Amino acid sequence: MNRRIVKYKLERNPFVNIPDWLRFAVALYFIIYILFGNITQLLTEPNIGFEIIMIVFFRIVIGFMVLVPILFFRQMGLIHLFAFPFFISLVKRFIQNPESFITQVVGNGVYLESTIAANLNYYELVNLNLEALIYSFITWVFIFVGFLSFGDFKYKFPIKYKIPSSRRFITFSFILISIVLIFFSIQGGITNWIVQWGEQGGRRNAMEGLGPILRLLTVSYIIPLSWYVFRGKVVFSNPYFLIFFLTTILMGFFVTGSRSSILHGSIPFILVYMIRNKNLPLGRFIGLGAVFFVLFGLLGQIRKTSTYNSGDFSWDKIDFNIEENINNAVEESDKWGSLGADIATYNYVAKGGDYLYGKSYVAFLSFWIPRAIWTTKPHGVGYYTGRDIFNSQSGVPPSSIAEAFWNFDLFGVVLIALFQGLLIRLISDVYMNNPDNMIIILLYVIILATGLQMTSLGLTRILQTLFYALLALKFLRAI
């Protein structure tokens, strides 16, 4: 390996040490927000009963369990699969709704999750909230069981690789850009493609049968990411890299309409920076979060203008004012938060709704089969939640816990949690024992950027992205 091309700082903790101030902030977060906040809510609750007390108890216990690995586990760091998703969710919540951190502590009775999918009375809401928390508690117990029972996986992968030339990166990038141009040309241009989202009754209908090619275009950021992993920070002085980087990051939205794809494409670059420099780029994270929040509102406008108006879309209908887009983002965040997909799912099953019996996981396992070949191929869980529970053509994905329950009841919750714990151990140990292997670094940051979400959608995204990453590495002759 040419050490002059790229050099990674190798330390005893490849997960990047958590600064003392951040550990202190995490402990303070638990004391003030989780412990004191929930107790304050209980003390101001006018209808205290056994169920309400248990809701507060489980919220405190689960809040502590989430922080146990960060505060007490050995070989823990900022980019560990236990830590990074927590910090990202915290930053995301703060950017979207900073007031929630204050209202939690002030206290105005015990907060209950609700849903717009059903008219539920107070006692039904209490029972469903308690049920959701019990399943969440069981999930964390079995995640720890899976993680701790596996033992250390100390095998070093002797993966031989070559560092591709810049010319090969540029060539492959131009090929991808050409595929993008051909795709939009076939669709009649970007504007006409966005119009189709509305004309065909939703993005899912417009994209029917195009899954493999859309996924390829969505994860095209893998090429500039690989370029950065292999070549280091010098790539940011290369104009070709900058063009491909910005193009591929934005590509996810304009191809699929998924705003989260921009975040999933951006975060791996920051993770690689952290691995290379062994520190926390707090300013970059805050900046990325702020930019994404504004984009969240802007891109939401573009999507809604087409889908809510049956394809009646034009760019002059989009308001590019930053303040207006921040307001749109806040509005939409509140709307998504009020959907209550988990509560709706538990209520649907309690009221006699059919279980999925693994249907949504079949969609994950069969992601490689085009729907054009298997026309009745099952969908991800968001599809069924939207249609069966919310009576909507849009997908409304619940959490991995609610999906596991809807498929196999309590057995599904335990099984998925156990599997998640095993995966966290395996993936973390493989990276920990191969911290200087650039292939392992690349694959690890791709997985970490997804948060290892155990939903059918999350697992499908991981497998598809890893598949295309290995394909790209093969083409680049890195492996």
C-alpha cells in the first residue's frame, strides 16, 4: 500500500474516542431529560394510575439502557453501531424541534404517543403506549443478549486490494453520469419525471419496475466515497471529484424523491473524515444538519407540488425562500410525528387485523428479483401500513419493533432484536480487527450511515448498497 497516498491514524480505539465533555453531556442528558423530565411529567399528571407509573418507569429504564454502551462498554466510540445512531437521532431531533427538550422537562402531565389512523380514547392510548414500551424494553434486553453472547470475533480478513488510479475513478464516474442522463432523457427530463410522480398516483407507481436502476443511481455516491477512502483529502482539490460528489449526493432525491437519500449519501463522507482524523467534526455535523433541514422543506415542496396536484408541477410554484422552507420543514416534521405509525400498528393488531407473517421480510430477501419478473412480490412494511392502516397510497413505515411484532407477534420482536445484537457484535468486531483495511472501512461506513435499521426497508437498503459497492470496487479493480 502506498502510505503517501492515504494514511489513517491507527489507535487502540478505532471507533474514535468519545470526548470527556460529550460523555458528561450524555450523563447530563439522562439525568435532566430522561430521569428528571419523566418524573416531572408524572408529578404533574392529573390521572395517575398503575399504567401511567409503568409508562414513566419503562421510559426511564429504556433511556438508561440506550446509554449503557456509550457510558460503560469497553472499546466504545463515536462511530460504534451502538453510539453513532443515538447521536445522529439526538442531533436530528434537536434541529427539527429544539423546544421538545424544554417541554419534556417543564412537565404538563405524562406525554402519550397518539396516531391519526384511529380515534382512540384515553385508556386505549395509555394501554397502547405501555404495550409499545414493553416491546421496546424486551428489544433492548435481547439486543444486549445477542451482542454479549457472541464473544469477541478476532479474525483479521486478509482482503487484498489495490488503490485505483484517479483516471479509473473519473472514467467510472463519467459512465454513471451518462446512465443518469440517459435515464432522465428517457423520462423526458427531470421536470417531466417529477410530474410523473403525481400523474401516476404517487412515486411508487411511477417507479414500478425500475427498482434496480433507481437503486444504482441512488447509491452512485459510492464512487466519490471510494475515491475519498482510497485517496484521502487531496480529492477535494480535484474539480472532477467535486462535480461527481455534488451530483451523486443530489441524485438520490431527483431519482426517487427520497429526501433521506441525501443524508445517507452525505454522512459516510463525515464518517471517513472521523476515521482518518480520529476526532469529532462537530461544526460539520451541525452544518450538515442545518442544510439538510432547509432542504427537507424545499424538497418536500417539490414532492408535494407534484403528488398532491396530480402532476401539475412547475418550478415557478416552488418557494426558494430559506425562512419559508424552514417553516415547511417544521410543519412536515410535526405532521410525520403525529402519524403515530407504531401506535397505529399495535392498535390494528389488537383490533383483529391480520398479521403479515413475514411478508415484509420476503420483500427484503427478494430485493434482487425485479418486480417486472415477480409482479406479486411483497412490498416493504411501509406499503402495508399506508394502505391497510392509514388508508393512504403513501408509505408510512413503522419502527423495526412494530414491524417485527406485526409479522410474528412477540416472537418476532425477540428474534429481530437477538439478530440485531449479533449483527452489531459481528460488524463492529470485523471493523475493530481490520481498522487499516480500506475495503472494510468503506463497507463499515456504508452500514453505519444506515444506522443498521432492522426494518425491511432498512435491511433492503443495506444489502442493495453493499452489493453495488462490491460491484463498483470490482470494476475499479480495487478487489
